Amino acid sequence: MTSPLPVNPALVPLVACQHGATIPVVGLGTFGSDNYTPDQVASAVDQAIRLGYRHIDCAAVYGNEKEIGCVLKRLFEEGVVKREDLWITSKVWNNKHGAVREACLESLANLGLSYLDLYLVHWPFPNHHEKGVTVDSRDPHAVPYVHARYLKTWAAMEALVDDGLVRHIGTSNMTKAKMQLLLKDCRIRPIVNEMEMHPHFQQPELFAYLTGEGIKAIGFCPIGSPGRPERDKTPEDTVPIEDPVIVAIAQAHGVHPAVICVKWAAQNGQIPIPFSVKPEKFMANLRCVTEDPLTPAEMAAIKQLDKGNRFIKGQVFLWSEAKDWHDLWDEDGRIAGYER
Ligand SMILES: NC(=O)c1ccc[n+]([C@@H]2O[C@H](COP(=O)([O-])OP(=O)(O)OC[C@H]3O[C@@H](n4cnc5c(N)ncnc54)[C@H](OP(=O)(O)O)[C@@H]3O)[C@@H](O)[C@H]2O)c1
């Protein structure tokens, strides 16, 4: 099979964030889940960077930072890219909230880097679960959000910036209620919140709040994560790439509906991080932000598709007294289980 044509990285728009950060508007996701091995994901990172990607979304819990590190080393040695040309994100996993520096140093060692562009607190809960557990299993040690505890983790994140180990810090899976607390008490503000965003889950209130605070949204599952394991699907879940409006717009542009989801995200002011290890797919996701934009009417039509349909519900992070996954998301503006 022939390799897709490269995309000139200079044509990929940069999103300007606080503290002078500029992030390429499309990043490559690297969560292979049950479907792809660490080597397959690393090989995709290799090809993606050779073909024009400059933004890679990593995390310790994805279990492939070592393999991605080998790829980065080779690319630097071959002179394909320089370190400063890349935007590399990683995330501290829930079981390391009390050992942020150790976790960061481990990710840096695995990735073979001396600094990260962005380090995120992956979830606002220190709640761990074993790989592949069923969605209804609960860790007996799991706790609700405890702000004082999160602040300690955040202070350790801030220290990483002070020490030059990371350039910027951010949050992931935060709600408005939790973010309000953090912004009140932090010394260094998060430049981004990484959160689920796709046409069927647009999170308009949180997105508007973040925008008002100058915090950008990195959108995960921008295509609606059609390949996520069956155990992570519920009967209510919809499929954005099968939505007739998305399908019709895709036909009008002569592309796959997934590409329309990525275009919409980028034009909507988010930073989507679609995943694929298949070059024709991941390059379509990058190329699409350099050409043939959606019209205002198409953007308006997609805005109407929001169903408030969260796919990554986080059930495995629930504590024993929690009712159900809605307790993780502060839907009534209150933080479940948290006494102020
Ligand atoms: N911060 C967090 O808590 C968090 C949570 C979840 C995910 N993430 C990040 O977000 C990334 C993306 O999320 P995700 O992988 O769950 O979902 P996604 O990007 O919405 O969906 C990925 C799926 O879409 C398909 N796809 C990708 N590009 C396509 C194209 N151009 N045409 C047709 N199909 C296409 C892929 O199919 P194939 O398998 O056939 O290639 C893959 O199965 C992850 O890899 C990870 O880096 C972060």
C-alpha cells in the first residue's frame, strides 16, 4: 500500500494558549486500548511525525511511552524533527497523585525527553483500577473528590514547571465546579482541560466557562471512539459518525464522517486528538484542518446535534457510597461527596 502524502506542519494551525503556549490544533491520540499493541501505536507515531504530525497525546497509563520514546530517539537521530518542533503531552495516572514528580520522571525517562510540553492530571480522583476490569467493579479504596488533596497534587505539578521538567500544566476530566475551586487556589493556572468532546457531546456550558477563563479544551474521543471496548458501551450510546447530518456533510465534502468530526472540533476552537494507527486515517485527520473548511451553515447544523451523550463515563473510578457515574461529573453544579 502506498503511504499517504505528507502534510506541511507549517500549514497546521496553532492554538495560542496562556503563558505563550502554542499547540498544533490536531494531535495524535495514543491510547491503543484493547485493540492495538504498544509497538503498533509507536509505529503510528513514527509514521505520523514523518508525515507531518507535531503534536502527540501520551499518558503513562496507555502503557506505550517506552516504545514511543524509542521512536522519538530514532527520529531525532535521523534529523527528521528537532525536539523543539514537537508538542508532547503526558499525564500523571490516578495512583501517582501523591508521587507526581516520580511519575513525571518516569514518563520523561520512558519517552527519552528532558522536558514535556504539557503534563496533565489525568483524572481528578486518586482512584485506581486494574486494567480490563468490568465497568461495575469498585475499588474499596476509591474516594470522592477531595479539594485539599487535589491541591497537593497540583502544587507538585506547579513544582515541575518551576524545575523546568514540564513547560505547561493542565487538567483532564475536570468539571466546572472542580475547576472553579482550582482556579481560586492555584498558583499556576492550567492552560488546558482535556475532556470528551464530539458532536454528540459538546459540553457547551463547560466549554464556554473554560473559554471565558482563557483555558483551551483538548477534545478526546473526537470521533466518538467507535472502537472502544464493548464493556465501555451502554445501550443509550449513539454513534456520531453514523449521524445522518454528519454523513450528509461528509458526502458533500467527499470524506469519511470521522473527518467531519475533526474539522468541526478544530473550527469550533477545540484541539482534537483523534486516534488511529492507520496512516490513511490519521493523515486524513491532519490534512482536513489545512483545506476545505466546513461552512457556517454546516457548523450551525452540527451544533444542533449535541445529545449530552457522554461515552467515557468513568464508572471504574466510583467510590463505595457513590450512586452511579453521574456522581463523577457534578451535573447539578455540586461536587458529590465533597463537603466545603
Ligand atoms: N484524557 C482522557 O481521559 C482521555 C480519555 C480517552 C481518550 N483520550 C485520548 O484521546 C485519544 C482519542 O480517543 P479515542 O481513541 O478513544 O477515540 P476517537 O479518536 O474518537 O476514535 C478513534 C477511532 O476512530 C477511528 N478513526 C480515526 N480516524 C478515522 C478516520 N479518518 N476515518 C475513519 N475512522 C477513523 C479509528 O478507527 P481504526 O481503529 O480503524 O483506526 C479508531 O477506532 C486517545 O487515543 C487518547 O490519546 C484521553
